[in-house]
Amino acid sequence: MAQFSICFVEAWRPRETWIKLNIDDRKAYVDRLMGYVQSVLDDTIEVVTWSLDDLDVNLSSDMTHFAVYKITSMGSLDALKNAIDESGWYDYFDQVEYAGHLNGPPNILQQLINLE
């Protein structure tokens, strides 16, 4: 079983270039996208979720969708990010990303306490 050490989160919203595509072009792009994504998904990357940001929370951003992954290494993270880039994703979606080592509240809170 893989030892996951990295959490990768991406949040995105459609750009006007996506909105202007007709349904057939969107489907064709998604088919190509899945080829890129499937090429790197293996036991080193666990998809935790792909979700619509549809629950009412107070501090939501203007991103409409998000994904969370658990990943074993920087090499696997780089492979995923390269596949996303090569698929043309950023032509159609604005995106922000977060990545860090899997951790827990005590360690992160202690890091915040120790900030200088």
C-alpha cells in the first residue's frame, strides 16, 4: 500500500473560453482531459474528491469547483500537474492550487505559534 505524504488541492472556475464552447466541444475536451489524467493516476495518487463548491459556507471564494488528492511524492505531484497543463486545462479554467505535507492540527498550530 502506498505511503501518502502530500496533500494537493486545486480550485477552479470556468473561463469565458469554456463558456463559449458548445456541448460537443466540451465533451471532446473532457475525453482528451481524461486521457491525460488517467495516464498519471496510479497507486501513487489518490483522488479524494472532485467537487462542486455548492454548500453555503461563510468564507467561500469565487472558485466553483475543487479537487483534493493524496500523493506519495513530488515526482507524482509533478506528473499530475504536467498532465493537467498539457491537457490545455488553463486555457479553459482559472485555477488556484495548494500543496503541502500531510499533517495534523497540533503541528500546524505550533508552527503558527512559532512564526517570527
